Amino acid sequence: MGRIGNTDLEVRPFALGGNVFGWTADRDGSFAVLDAYTEGGGNFVDTADGYSAWVEGNSGGESETVIGEWIRARRNRDDVVIATKVGAHPRFRGLKADTIKRAAEESLRRLGTDHIDLYYSHFDDPETPVAETLGALDQLVREGKVRHIAASNFTAERLAESLAHSEAEGIAKYVAFQPHYNLVSRDTYEGELAETVQANGLAALPYYALASGFLTGKYRPGQNVDSARAGKAAEYLASERGQKVLTALDQVAGEQNAEIATVALAWLKSRPTVVAPIASARTVGQLGPLLAVADVELTSEQIALLDDASA
């Protein structure tokens, strides 16, 4: 178990991404994945109010609705850490105070709960002062509707500004940061952002931890994969870095007697600041290698090999 920042939230080292629920996984399929995840020891589910508004016929909130129905059916709310986000729902865009207040109420309703464990500012809103955003989030914390707050997709400068404001005002402070970070996407997070996260004691919870499925190893030259994410994964496959990373992953997976996806998540788990990578599973069969990260520790030589391949 790992602790999120200085909070009382203890989570397993793999967070289940909810973006596929209500999209490529229907209600029954989503329930099966959630059941298998918790039965396998998982306790951390990540979603957003905007999932999955990009799908024709959807309007946003589908993932939260599925998760809420599952929680009610299983009566396990206290056993699961639920993270969701505000700012990208079609009807609640941005981080103005009134937007946050109304969006939070809608998320609570869909999730069927009286509190959200970790509530993210999904994307920075440069048009809204951090004082307004954090004031609204602090109000939710004081009302007991949110336990802790976090940020995603901020620049290092805006993240630092937000943390400094919370500190100066003595109000709720971001305890975690969700970056786009994996073996083939290191440039955005490593450096100033990671340094800001580490200096302030935040937990990093990377999304796209498996690079749209590319780091599962199922995308290879000459192979066609029927997946909604195949296009993005093909971009990684076409790059020199992507091919080097696959070669290194093959080697380490053989040495560890583990799946490639497990090794990719284990590399993330080994990074400073990272507490729990986030990855999604459309089927129960995809879940096993993700849960297995809890039992895999890479050697320093294996980490160095992956570092070099992905540099």
C-alpha cells in the first residue's frame, strides 16, 4: 500500500482507470472488471465527470454513473478510494467557483455517495484566478463533500502558484498530481514538474501509464489490433523510441517472467514521487498483468536498461 501525500488515503500500487466504463466497456463488462479489480486487492478507482463525452450519443458522466451503480450494488463504498475530476464536462467547463460547486453536486449524485475521496482540477483554467478555484475546493472540503483535492495537467508554474496560495491562506491544498507519464512520454513531466511535485510532498498518479495500450506489447510491426486506441499506439510504434522501449521491455519481461504491461507499470512505480500508475482494462482478461505490478520489483540494472531505451 502507498500513501497519497500526507493524507490518510492508502492505495494499492495500481489505480483502475474508469475512462472505458460506459465507452468500450458496457455496464455488465464494467461491473466484471471492477469486481475482479477489488477481488484482486485493488482499492483505487479513477474517473472524471467528462468521461465519456467524446463518444457519439454520450453527454459526459457515464463513467461516474456506472461506478455509482456498482458501489450501490456491492455496498462497498468505504472499501474503495474514489477519485474524480472537474473542469472538462461539456456543461461544466473550467474552474470557476460556481462551476466547481455545481459539477461536484452532479458527480456526487452520479456516484451515489456523500463524499469524493480525491477531487481533481482536471485541467488548469488560466482565465480563473487560483484563489477562486481553491476557495471553491476548500469549501467542498469544509462541507465534507470532498476529502482531499488534487490537480492534473497543470504547468509547474501554475501548480506552484496554487500550492503557495493554499499554504498562505491555510486552506485545502493539492495533495497529488496526475501527469501524462510513461516510458514513451517522459519529457513533459520529468524536470520542473516532477521537481515541484517532489519538493511539496505530492503523490504522482500518472495517467496513460500504458501509452494507450502500446506498452502492453500487443502492438507490433505488421499486426492489426482492433481497438479504439490503435491509432495512437501506432504512432508510438513508428518512433525509434517506441521500438527501443519494446525491445527493452521484452528483455526485462523475460527476466522477470512477467507480462510486458506489468514491467511498464513497475518502471513507473520505481520512479520518484509515483505512488500508483493509472491504467484501464476493458475486460477482466486485461486486468491480471496490471494487478501483478504489486508483486514485481525491478532490479537497478533493469531500471537502467529501460531508462536508457526511453531517454
